[in-house]
Amino acid sequence: MTPSDTAASAAAALAARARLPPPPPPVPAPRGLYIHGDVGGGKTLVMDMFAQAVAPTNPNPNPNPNPDPNLDPSPGPSPSPSPNPNPNPNP
């Protein structure tokens, strides 16, 4: 086989590869898991073990990621009672 034959076969291989359609897009990862089985089959045990295995070792004591108290969606203090003890405004 001569160098020109090698170059020709390489060019033919590249041309054949260029005619191939593009590969399909990757399949998205599943977003959930459905576990089924008989009663007493260990479904809850498996999920409890999984939750324990992936639980953070030092959870954040403050679950609010927003440090700005003005943007905190939690309710504020309750309003103070009115100074007028008479509930009827028209005596």
C-alpha cells in the first residue's frame, strides 16, 4: 500500500463520516423514582437508609438563604392591641 493509497482511504473515511447525521441529543436524567412492591417489602426502609446516607452532616440552622431581613417572607411580630379597651367605637 502506497502513501497515496493511505491518504485516499483516509480521505474516503472522512467523507463517509461527514455524511453521517448528527448524533441524537442526550436523554435527560430522570426527575423522580417510583418504588413499588408488596406490603412489608422494605420500601420505607430503603428510602430511610437513602435519606440518612445523603443527609448533610452539618445542616444549616438558618434555612433562609436570604440574609436581608427586609426581604424575609416570614410573618413579622403580631400587631399590638389598640389602647382603647372599649370595643364599641360608638358609645
